[in-house]
Amino acid sequence: MMFSASEALPRLAPKLDRLTRDVLFGDVWQGAALTPRERSLITIAALLPQSRPAALAFHLRRGLDNGLAAGELAEILTHLAFYVGWPAATAALEQLDAVLAEPSI
């Protein structure tokens, strides 16, 4: 799965699209020191307080692809409620619910 903010990203900002694909997901996400599962945990924790629903939904899906179970994701969001705030966590749980309801899951 490759990140694209939208189909507009490669059309409007081809360099940003290339950096996203080649550097972020092609290099940073491939580092040997952390597993993809660990990177997903970290990324979800970092995105949660930022109110970025599309990015969070993308990384919740990626977390599932990287071996996180739905129950683990719910536990992560519950745990983070105490550190990033209740509204952010409950909004994220709504995002998780929508992701889990998608036909591909």
C-alpha cells in the first residue's frame, strides 16, 4: 500500500509525491531498526493528536496490514486518550470503526 493524499498529489506536487514514495515509504519505513508494526504504532500515536482524519485512517489501515489487530488498535487509542485528549481519541475510534467497516477489511 502506498500513501497518496489524493490522486492530486502526483499531478499537483510530483516532487512531494516522489519524496513520499521514495524517501518516506521507500527508505524511512524500510529501516531495519524498527519493524513495520512498530512504525505503525509510532505513526498512529503521532497522528492522533493532529486532527488529520485522512492520514489517521490511512495509517490505521496500514497498521492492520502490518499485523496490528483491531483490538490492539482500539487499546492504543484508549491508552492515548489519557495523553492526547479524549476528543482526539474518540474521533480516532470513529475513524477505526469506519476503517473496519470497509469491505476490504
